[in-house]
Amino acid sequence: MNEIEKFKDEVRANIRGLMDDHDVQALSRIWVREIARHNYAYNFSWMGRPIIQFPQDMVAMQEIIWASKPDLIIETGIAHGGSLIYYASLMEMMQLDGYVLGVDINIREHNRAEIDAHPMRKRIQMIQGSSIAADTVAEVAKHVQGKKSVMVILDSNHTHEHVLLELQQYAPFVSPSNYLVVFDTLVEDMPDDLVHDRPWGKGNNPKTAVREFLKANDQFEVDKAIEAKILITVAPDGFLKRVR
């Protein structure tokens, strides 16, 4: 075994150890719970735009994108546009022949203006409309046609019903061996008092939708190794790999 493979084996062993270490996993959940009270995810930006994600999750996304080399990344939920710009910049650095497609029911004008003025705009396309509306899904499907490697990220309305419909409609767009990533599944694991003025909460959130989706769909499996190695994530059980 050469030195590169030896190092990869060491990393795999590290991850297995983290998966088996229930104490460190519990401490990580406590840490996430407490930083959530301070809107920790709001503290970071990418190339000048708020990204509203955990840095650890973004490192994991970079690894997935490097491995799968998508020519289309679909993301529902645009907000300030930081994650669109992040994924677009990775595609640019990797010299991939592709782009990021953002879908949002309401792309606010000040955010659209900032995205339009950004150097990564050349690798971003946007659709305004509900991600689960038939006409929106049909428009997204047009972008999927002819693509070799497609990745989907769900980060819009976090209610069980909405996310389940997104999962059912967007899962077929994901290429084999690529990922369907569902953010904010951690809502199910957080105290109720952390969710204010939102229609979602315990028992009604992305994780409950993922569980129901997987009961009826054997094409995807949760990649537990990703959350085990990063420990700090908003997407426990949310990294779904298409295996069939």
C-alpha cells in the first residue's frame, strides 16, 4: 500500500472512531444547540455575501463537489445568495462545465442586485417561484436535460410537508453516486424554544420529511460518515447519496 492509500485508510479509521464515540457526538449536539441561540450560522460570508451556513458543512460540500464534479447544482432557497456564490466559485476553480441553479419563492431585490453584480454571476441562474409548484419543477427539469452529473440541495421552507414534496420531486434529478443534501434537519434535535415565529419545529421539519421519504425510496442512503467526520452540522441524516 502506497503512502496516499495509507493516509486515506487512517482517515477512514478516524471517522469510524468518531462514529462509535457517543460522548463526542453528544458534546457536538450540545455545542450546536448552544451556538444556535447566538445565530452562529449568520456570522460567515463567502466572497462578500452572507452564506448562513456552518463552515464545517461547507467543507463537506466542497469534498462532495470535488468528488462528483457536477455540471449542475440545484439549490432551493437563495436568501442572500452566499451559498450560490460558494458553489459557483468551486465550479469555477475546478473549471467545470456547469452552473448553479437557485430557486426561491421570493428573490429579494437587494439580494438579486448583489448577486447580479458578483463576479460569479456568470455561473449562476435563478428561478423565482415556489420550489414545489408544478411550473417551477418543470422549469428546473429543463435545466437537468443533457446534464451528466446533477446535485440537489434543499434549503427553503423547512416544514415536513414542503420538504417531503421537494424530496419527491427533486430526487429524480440527482445523478447516481451524487448527493441530495437536506439542510436544517437538526431542527428535530433542538429544543422547541430555539424555533421562533416559524411554522416548523419538532415533529414537523426536514428530518421528519427525510425519514418518511426514505421509507418509500430505496435509491438513496444517508451517508453517516460525512456527519461523523465534521461533527458540527445543520444536516444530521441530511446527506443523502444516490446509490441506485
